[in-house]
Amino acid sequence: MKKIKEEGATTESVSEQRTTGRYAMKDENEKRLQQEHDVKAVLATILYSIPHAVIVLKERHIIFANPAVEAVFGWKPEELIGKTTRVLYRSDEEYE
């Protein structure tokens, strides 16, 4: 393996540098993913705790509902999650 030397650096093979770089990138990606997960967990906790009905949608599908939706809509959160927003309307005409 060809050895390279940079000023002020220890001698490593090109292969070792690539491997080290891959691990550093993997560590950074894992760290970023963990931070995103932590932020989502905090936001979910806040939304869950709000005393007002909160529903989060993605492409007209319910992906989150807090306990207060039951008082407003009569559905428990776990009954709404995964359904389309059609269930919140009285008719197809209103939905469209």
C-alpha cells in the first residue's frame, strides 16, 4: 500500500484514510439522525400535552392526534391515526 505524508500529519495509507473518513461520516450521520429523532420526540411530547385538539396531516392522512381530539371529534387519537381526513367531514362534497 502506498504511504502518503502530509505536513504535520502522521503517515497513513490512502486506504486507512478512506476508512477513517467513512467512519467519521457514518458517525456524523448517526449523530444527525439521533438529533432529529430527539427533536421529533420533544415536539410530539409538546403536541401531546397541549389541552387543545391537535391533528398533524401528511398528504391528507392523519399522522398524529393528541388526546384532546376526542372531546372535539369524538375519536380517540389511535382511531384517527392512519386514516384520511375524509373522516372529519360530513360528506364527500365537503371533503373535496
